[in-house]
Amino acid sequence: MNDLFLAGAGVRGIMPDSEMINNSLHSCMTVRLDEQGSPLLVKVLALTMGERTLLIAALDTLRLYEVHSDLMRRSLAEATAVPPEDIALCASHSHSTPILEPIEGPCPYFNFVMQQLTQAAVEACRTRRPARIGQAVTHVVGASFNQRVPIANGGVKFTRDFREGLASGRPIDPRLNLIRIDDEHGKPIAGWIRFAAHPACVIFDAPISAEYPGYLTEYLSRNVAGGAPILYAFGAAGDVNCVPMFGKESDAQKLGLNLAQLAAPLFEETKTQMPRQMLAGRWVVDLPLDCPPSLDELQQEIDEIRGFISGLDRDPQLEWVIGINCKKDWPVEKKKSHVIELAEWAERLRTTLESGRTFPRSWPAEITAFILDDLGLVFYPGEPFTELGLALAARSPLNETLLMAHSNGTEGYLGTDEDRRRRGYEMYTWHRYQKRDPRCRPLPYALGAGEVMLDNAVGLIEDLIK
């Protein structure tokens, strides 16, 4: 292919004013402006080959619901003439960032982020110039752990202790992948880095921060990329957290800098060249959903949850309810706020079922794939478990294929059939906390959903390269 390859990048800050933060949007998390960690940014990479341009945007935010993503991609498409299907929006999933508001009410922070994102995209397109690309990988041990520990009764424990998680033998993805993009003189235009571990060192009552992705990318930009922006993508890590969890901002900084020390020599050594091909495609696939619980099952869960809440006044150390575990040493009020939404969801569903309403048997999910030479980037709107990301890389016909979570929306956790049978927060109750957005899927994914996603992701790649 003789088409010229062009690349450009744009960056804007998205640090909110105090009046933009609405901490009531999450039952447990708050962010504080009295202390600041790594900066909140939006970064956009524009890649053009022939008549096609792809945009990859990295946003330091917890998540993008589909309605947010659709509006953002529409704004970018209008400003840059790049079709929405050729735009990938990647939320860092950093847990110390403000939550974007529902668009039905006042949403000053969302509007601000969309404005800054659009400006960064325009800058990225405006600064495109002849470019070369290269990619590399190193492997990291000790920076992540699988938080789902199987237990003897067939269930699963959500552990907050990395030692317990590592001892369980559950998988992590050790790959730290990067892309380097240079101009024709070898000067970096941008970089892109992916790691598969929740940016969640702090989680509760957190200083506002992009967490470890911010420290990681800031160091690389300043020290090895000559100031060129480095984008971060959150890999398939729905069941994997960083080390430590429930720590301090200093822990997030230490992790980010440790990862940067591993990535820096790799970035410097990466050779770039003109790509032979740049391909892109998008499929919308239907993933199967569970049937709703019966009225009797719902009542049993309501009774158990309400009993747990009242029992906390007698025994603050209570931990387990409907197969999920609170952190034992949480304050009573935090435990109550964490589980009350489980009961409220069950009560609403009971009323809905009694009214005769039916529910869908499947739920659509958008899978987007960008292919650069023999590297596949697959963007998925939920949080696929690590095992699915590794399976995609193994089954793909490409040399390296990376599955990115929280891209172009958010549809919650997706695991293997074994994970679904064990239930737990991720596979069974995540959706109960999404009451503020009725467009989110209403029920857990059914058995087979993970395989449907994998089959379609591989099928999309095969369709593009045939």
C-alpha cells in the first residue's frame, strides 16, 4: 500500500471547578478538590491513511455511558468529518475522577469534557503530518492481582487483599503494550500505552486524580517522548485490580512511576516505519441475558438484604449478603449504603414483573476493531475479564490483539461461563447500581455471553483482513 500515513495529536485539560462535581452519583465514592494527584486530561490521536482517518481518544474519567459516548462521537464527527464508527473513546476507568452526570438534568462537567475533547480532536486533525509507527511489549509482575477468589461453596469472594488474590492462582494479563508514532524525522508525535489493571489504588474519599495512568503517561511524555502526549487504554481487567487496593495517592504515584520505568527504555528502543495497512470495522452483537429472577427469589433476596442491614446494628462485622461480600472493616453506614441499592433494585423489579412487563433476552454491544499492520486494537464498551482478553489474543489471526475495556460506552462486567456460575458482584449485581440510567442492561449476562463476544471479535478481525 502506497498511501501516505499521517498522524497528529491534541490534548486538553478536564480538571473541573468545584461546582461541577456531583458526588451523589455514586453510593460509595467521593472525590476531593482540596488535594490533587495526576492531572485529568483528554488526549486524541488522529491517524490517516489514504482516504480514511481514525480517531483514538483517551479520557481520564471513570466511565462513559453509551449516551455520553454517542454525543461525544457525534460532536467529534461534526468537528472533524470523521465518521462516528471510526472514532474510539477510551475511558481510563480511574476511580479518583468525577462521574459524568446524566444528560437529562444539569450536566456542566459532561458538557465541559465534551467541549475539551472536541477541541483536542480538532487539534489532532489539524496537526497531522507524515508519520511512522512501531509497537512493542514488555511484561509486568507484581503490579496487579485477580480480585475474584473462588470459594468452596461454588461462589466467589471479592478480595481487597492482593496477597489473597495472587495466592488464588486466578489469571492476570502481564502485558504492558505500547505504540510509538514518530514524524518522518524520528521525533515522537504521540504514544499509546495499555495495561490491564483497575486504576483503583484509592477508591473512597479520593483526592482528584487520574491515578496511576496519569503518573505513567505524564512521566513518559516528559522524559522520553519530548513532550508528545501518551494516551492510556484500560485493558481487559474486569476482575483485576492494581497493587495495592484501598491505598493512598502516593501508592498510585509509585505504581505509575514504576510502570513508566519499565516502559521508558522500551519506548526509546521502539523502531518505527510506514505501516502497510490501516483497517477499521464495527459490529453490533447481541449478548444473551438471564431471565429475571422469580417473584419468590426476589422476595428471598429482599428479606436477606433487609435482614443484613438491620443486623449490622447488632454486629458491625457482618460481611456477606446474597453471595457478595462487603469489606469487613467498613463503617456500618458505608455497608448499608453499599447494599441498600441491591434491595431497592429487587423491589422495583418485583413491582415491574407484577405489572406484566417483559424483558429482553439479549442486549446489544458494539465491538470496534482498528488494525495497524499486524496489531489489532479491539474496543469493547464493558469490562471483560482478563481471561477473555487473553483468549482473544490467542485466537486472533494477528500477531498481537489487545482488548480494551470501557470504550464507546459501558455495559458492565463480562466473564467466562465459570465466572457467571460463581456469580458475585461483577457477574450478578453490578447492574443493580445503574438505576440512574435506564438505558443500561437490566439483567446479568447469561451463560455463553463471553463466547459470543469472543467469536464476534475474532470474526470481525478475520472479516477485515480477508
